[in-house]
Amino acid sequence: MFGLSLSVYIIVYNQFKSIIMELKGGSDMNNKLYTFFYWLGRILSLAILIILLMFSFDVFEIEDTFINLAFGFLIHNIPMLILLISIIVGWKKEWIPSITFFLASMFLLILLWVNKGFLYTRFVLPIVIPGIIISILYFISWKYKNKQSTR
């Protein structure tokens, strides 16, 4: 399963490879395209964090003490907090969120596949696919920044 996911990541990267080659030139249009990828990755990553935060509010549906509810809310938000730290640290170092979002997406997919079976993985695809796309956007941003700094 991990090999399949990694091959999908490589295939999608090869599709974006032509975009990276276009970014190599350094014209005004390339800078606009870089700016688009730069902000799209960050906006989508913040949007996915908001969605993960909304999922954690299901803790408050059960009747329990405030301490237990607060602890459950904190436990539900650990993945979101890890991704948030990754975004904050990686605002200028784009390779960090690229790796973090890819690994988090693959971890979620593999975890569900091992525990529930392959048929249940379709339920997490609305979270996994945007995570991989965000990872690719950060990767493209990082590659372009490295190309510009070597010039």
C-alpha cells in the first residue's frame, strides 16, 4: 500500500515537473505562477487544519466532566497541532510541511487500511488527497525557491 501511494506521489510529481521546468526561466509570468503555488499551498493547508479542528468538536457530544472533555479535545487536536507547527516552522522552509503533510496523509491511509481493511480507505480520501496535494504545492514552492537562490 505504501509503495502504491509513493508511486502515485511520484506520478503526480512528474505531472508537475513541466511546471517546475517552466518556473526555471524567471520571467514575470513564472514569478506569478510561483506566487500562486506559494499562497495556494498555505491557504489549503490552513483550510485542512480548520476541517480537522471541526472534526475534533465531536468530543463534546458525550456527557462527561469538563476535564475529560478538555483532555479528549486536546487528544483529538494533536494531529492538527503537529501540522500547524509544521506550517509555522515551514513558512520559509517549504520542505518541512511538504514532508509532514505527505507522511501524515500516508500514515492516516495506512492506519485505516491495517485496522479496517482496504475498502474503508475510501472514507479518508477526502482528507488524504488534499494532504498530498498540499505536500506537492509546498514541494513545488521549495524547488522554485532553490532554483532562484542558485542563480
